[in-house]
Amino acid sequence: MEKTIIKYVKGLPVDATRWEIRKNKKYGKLSNIVRNINYDIKHGVTNEQVIEVFLRIRNEPLFVDLQNNIEAMNRLGELERQLKSDELIGQ
């Protein structure tokens, strides 16, 4: 679940291959990411763990490259809003 969130937040690299672009177009949409997280929640991941990943990305020095990227933070915010609106994670 953590890998899925980080991969979505990072987005595609500038030098992405055609294969990566095609796969991202097919599987990298917000709806697919929410579906994957929902699947993980049904199979044992708790809501607190999902929230913890969001907080870690926003606060830990390990993710400083994502924290400095405005587009990545926008994607993270979109994902959080989508999950909260679907009531997959608590507030």
C-alpha cells in the first residue's frame, strides 16, 4: 500500500519510457490507486496505517524531494480527499 501511494505521488519521471507512459496511463489513474488502497484495507491494512503513510510523506525528511515538489503534494492532497470522500479512511 505504501509503495502504491508513493508511486502515485511521485508521478512519471521526465525520462519515462513508452512502456512506463502506457502503463501509467492504464493503471496510474486516481481511481485505480483508490481501488488498490481499498483492496488493501479490505485485506488487513488499517485506516490508521493509511493515514500514517500520508503523515510520513508530509513530515519525514526521507521524503523531502516529494515535499518540495508542488505537483506531488497536490496529488497527495487529491488522494487524501478522495479517500476521505469515499469514507475509506477516518478523519
